[in-house]
Amino acid sequence: MKLTDFIVEEAIVTELKANNKESVIREMVCSLKDAQKILSKDVENVIKSLLKREELGSTGIGKGVAVPHTKHDCTKKIIGTVARSTDGIDFNALDGEPVHLFFLLLSPNDSAGSHLAALERISTVIRDNDFRRFMREAHGKDGMVDILKEVDGIQV
């Protein structure tokens, strides 16, 4: 599975306005709504579902990265987005450090296998120090998309 299979380019947020966990999730979900990938009527329910998942344990996995994710019937296929915060945001990350890169993932309720495959793909690429640095330093949305394509082996 490739990142570009599920990351919605139009929903990428190059600089979050948010300054806390809930507002990060809200801003990212709204970016998917603005890209017409989820309906307005589903936004609040999706946010609640993501926050409920956060109560089980923070998806701030460390090294400046968080991967909020949930399964929800608002989508028929796996979708996701990426957001960046230059200053970093307290997301209760496991290492206690601020988070700069966020990968939000929404999967249909009946997609256990593909949901895990997408999470595995994200976790593989975020282990790479260069990938994290390049994503943080990328120039605008196009730069971020180019990096995602490059790690997927797609000619840029």
C-alpha cells in the first residue's frame, strides 16, 4: 500500500492554525470535508470518534509525529491527510515532545486489514529521520506531495 493511495492531496494542511489536540483533529477533519471526502453532517461524529480513540492512548508516537486514526462509516474507502506545525503542538506524545507532523487516517468500519496496512505504511516511513525532516522543511503542499510520491517510488 502506498501513502498516495489514501492521502488526499487537496486536504493536506501545510501549517496548522490549531494549538491543541482537539483543534488539530478538528482542522484536519475539516480539511477532508473541504476536499469533499467526508460530508459536513459527519464532521462532529468523526471528531468524537478520533478523540475517543485518543482516550485509549495517545497516537502521538514520538519523534515529532502523531497518527490520529479511527474507523467510521462516513467513508467507503481509506482516506487520510497530513498536517504540519512549525512550532509543534502538545499532543501527549509518548516521548513528551511537541508534535510537528500529523497523519490522520479514516477507514471504513469493515476494513480491519487495510486499516492496519495503511497504519503500517505510515509507521514505516515516519521511522526515517530524513523523511520527517524533509516533510517538516518542504515548501508548501506541492513540496509535501512530492516527498510522499518519492517515498512511494513515484517519479516526481
